[in-house]
Amino acid sequence: DAGVIQSPRHEVTEMGQEVTLRCKPISGHNSLFWYRQTMMRGLELLIYFNNNVPIDDSGMPEDRFSAKMPNASFSTLKIQPSEPRDSAVYFCASSYRRELNTEAFFGQGTRLTVV
Amino acid sequence: AQSVAQPEDQVNVAEGNPLTVKCTYSVSGNPYLFWYVQYPNRGLQFLLKYITGDNLVKGSYGFEAEFNKSQTSFHLKKPSALVSDSALYFCASPTSGTYKYIFGTGTRLKVLA
């Protein structure tokens, strides 16, 4: 398997524009996570899906952020409108969750810069 | 509140010397503890995990970690460091009863040639 695939790897956009980040999880995995990484706040869990259903979105910073998982092989994280403070690296991770001790596999991330 | 702490922002070690990256935890119940490594411009990679049983856990790339319940620690170790081990290391644990990981703040390991 190619692992978790994220696109784009880099995104530069102007404030106010809509940004869509994409993720293809590992085939067969039933859980998907979106994380944000910044120097100031470290790794933050934004949202967690299990079997394509959002289970916990308490980490989504505000209504400008939305995430979808229309099927088991694809998820999107959308920011509309984007703001400079959204600049960060966004990671998608997937796992096959049966127990709490299952590790997650991370994509290479999307580096978002909002100017 | 449950937490995972990495007390050192950075650890420097000479190549060939043993290395230790520290992690302490405060979680309820039996802890599940993980170590991940992040190389520059890459995502996190799983190194090893403690579930139950043997307190010494062996993982990828020659790393191991020692679970110490009395000290609530899960330190990452390697007998002989390589320059290629230089990276950012994260300790993590799922919050009780959920699949939501708590990540430590990360420790940057620099192995000097």
C-alpha cells in the first residue's frame, strides 16, 4: 500500500479564499483523523471519523473549518474563508481501529500558507 | 486531566553514544503509550507502543522504550545513536475510553557526528 496520501503537499493562498485539503487513507482502515501542527500549539486533533462518520469534531477551531468523508477512501478538510492564522501543516492519519492500542499511520502533510 | 509530558525540548547526543528521550504520563486506568518519530517535511511514523506485559518494548530502527509504572514514565532509548536518528520525537497516549490521542510537545533529537 502507498500509505496515507495527502494533496496538495503545499498550498499558498490569499486570505479569504477557500482551501480544500484532500486525504486518501490506507485501504481497509476504518478510522481517519485530521491533525494540525504549528510551532505554538504542537499537534492538535481537529476531527475524527470512524466508518466514514464524524465521531468527534470538538477540535475544529471554528465554523470556517469543515470536514467530510463521503466514502472509505476519501476525505476533505475545507477552510472557508481562510485566514493567516490558519497557516500550519495539516496531517491526515488513518488506522484500523478495533482497540485503543492501535497505532495510526500519517500522511506527509499539507503545508498551508495563507497570506 | 490526562496528559503526556516531554520535559526536554531538545536532546543532543554524540553519534555512537546511547540516547534517551523522556516521556511521563498521567492517564487513568491502564495506559497505552506510543512513540512516533517525525523527520523533516514528513508525517509522523510509528516507532513502538506499550500495551501490557513486558516493560521493555522493542520497536523500529533499533529503538526501545521502558515502561515504568511507579515513575509513570515511558522513556525512549537506543544503545548507539546514529546521525540519521536526528528528528522530532513524540510520545502519545489515547485519552481514556476514546481514540483521541494526547501528544506530547515533542523532543528534537540531534545526533552529532
